[in-house]
Amino acid sequence: MDPFLEINVHGQNMDPLQIGELDNLIKEVMKSISDLNDLIDTAIEKDRRMIKDGYAARGTAEWPMSQDCKTSNESKARFGFSSFISNLPTLFEQVKHLNKPLKPVSREEHCPESIDDGRITDTGLYLTEATPATLNKLVNTVRNRVSACATKLLEVAESRETFIQFLIGEIEALPQRLEIRADEKYPLIKNSLTEAVICKYMFLNFECAHFSSNPQQVFEKPDELKRKRIVTYKQNKEEEPGIMRTTLPEFEKFVSRKVSHFKDRLGKFFKENTVRNDIIQRFEDFNSDHGRAFLRLCKEVWLLHVLAIACEPASAEIFRVPAGSQFMADYMHESEDICPQRVNRRDGSAEDGRIVACMTVPGFKLRHDIIKAYVCCVDSLNT
């Protein structure tokens, strides 16, 4: 670094983000100076060629460029450079301000973990298309598939009065404040609880690296595995799930495993063979509307895991919202069509003691970005 750009930085007092900003400012200055020098040389050379060409057109053998002409052009270029240099004091005032000792602060103040409100994101640090935006889009697709599958399941099961008891029993710590009664909110409650139960079993063991694939038979470098997964995602994101079952053994095993989960849970609750078999057979028949809805959901959840593990430089981390948790706007949201009218807080804290009744799709954390979980709150289902 040039001596006139040396700055006394006290590392123990300097905030890491400000050190990075300082370094970037200095690099920008040096690059601008270098670029400006190149422009000066180019402009002078261009002027020389133009004058020389003019003499050649008049048949003059030599190019008698006068020293005055050369000096005039270079002086104009130096004037622009001097004007640029005159602005450097403003830059160094900013550097001086950055060099002030800082009081101790928490990491959260400098590394906010939300994509909202224009705060810090890692937009430029992702090496593939496995980015927060892509992950968020896929989470929204999963949300729609969960809803469609819940609709099909309710078509078969809602006529059984015991089905609501099955749903309640599957959700741990369901808030007592949730009032389940036969009124205009009853269909919404059944639909939300059905989505929550489907979510519970579709995302079971999602944290496991082999959730969407078979265990490794031989060692492969982690970077190579990530590259393979992003290729798998790109090749199959537009593919029909029925074709994926025939071409991808890992996906076929995943579908079979999820069918087994639902058969096990439904079998334990519905003791009557006719009821249990009616529900299971419809969802095992992938040529039926019910089976196709379930298969599409399997595809999107499977691809979501492939994408989450493929993220570079760090994999996405799943987080779940247990029933009874306080609602936090930075990490959760619910569909606008079921939310009661209220004023949202900007700090993401609990909104007037709102309590989560159930989660319908989990959320994800990817470095400093948050892909929010879908939830339903007690006040939304009660009022």
C-alpha cells in the first residue's frame, strides 16, 4: 500500500465489517487511479494519431508534432487527474471516521439474519443457483403442494368425525387456547391441522444428509457431492414426478418411505380396515388425483432437500416452529387470507402475545438469510 494511504487501524477496536468497508474504499481509490492513468494514456495517444493522420493526408512526410501541442493535451489530462485527487480529502475523512474506537456490540447488530428491511444479505457469495431466492421459491412451491395434498386427504377423511381427533393427536402441545368448534372457522382449522400433519411426516429426518439419497458407498469429496446435487436439481426441477420414479432410484425409495410413514400412522388410528384401506389405496395409486397430488408433493420436498444440501459455501439449515411458540415476524409468516387485521411490528418480536397453533412448512436459514416458515396462529383460527 502506498505510504499516503496508510491508516492506523486498531484491530482490537475496529469492527470487522468496517475494516472490510475501509479495505474496499482503498481498493476503489487505487483502481480508479489506475483506470484514470489508462484513460490519460489512451487520450494522448489518440490525439497524436489524429494529428499524425492529418499531416499524412496533406502529403507531409514527417509528423512535426510540436512540444506545445503535446504539452497542451497532457496538461488537459492532468487537470482532470488533479480534480480527482482534490476529492480525496473527503474520502480520508470517511476513513478517519471509521477508525474511531467502537464500543462493544453484539453480533446480531452487525449480522442481521433476515432478507427484509434492506439488511445485510450474502447475495454475491453463492457459487451456484442454490441461492436464498431459489430456496424461497421452492419453499413456496412446497407450501402449495402441501395445501393441494391436504385438500385431497380431506376429501376422503373429513366425513369421518374421528379424523379431527387424529389430527389433534398428531400435533404435540397444541395450544389450549385453540377453540375447535363447529362454526365458520371449523373447515379452516381442519385444513390447517391436516397441512401440519402432512408437513410433520414429509419433513421427518430432513436434517439427515441422506434424506434425499442413499448412503455413500465410497468416499466422495464434499464439493463434488454438492456439484452433483445441483446438477440433479437442475435436471429434474421441470421433470414429471412419475418419470423421476423410473429414472432416479433415490427418489423412488424416498416416495416409498413417505408412503410407509403415512400408512403406519393412519393404520394405528383408523382401526377399521375399510376406512384405512380406502385412504391408503387412493394415495398409493399414482394414477389417481389423490396419488398424483401426493407424488408432486414428494417431488418438491425431495428437490428442496437436494437444493438445501447443495448450497455453497454453506448448506441451508432447516428450523421448525413447535405449536405453542410465540409468533416472530422475522422467522414466520402466515397466509394473508387467514390473518386477522392488525398492525405488524417492525422488530420481529412477538406481536401482542400471538401464539402459533401449527406449522405447515418449516423455515430455513442460509448464512444471513432467513426463508420464513409458514404457520397458523391461534387468533387466526379462533376469530
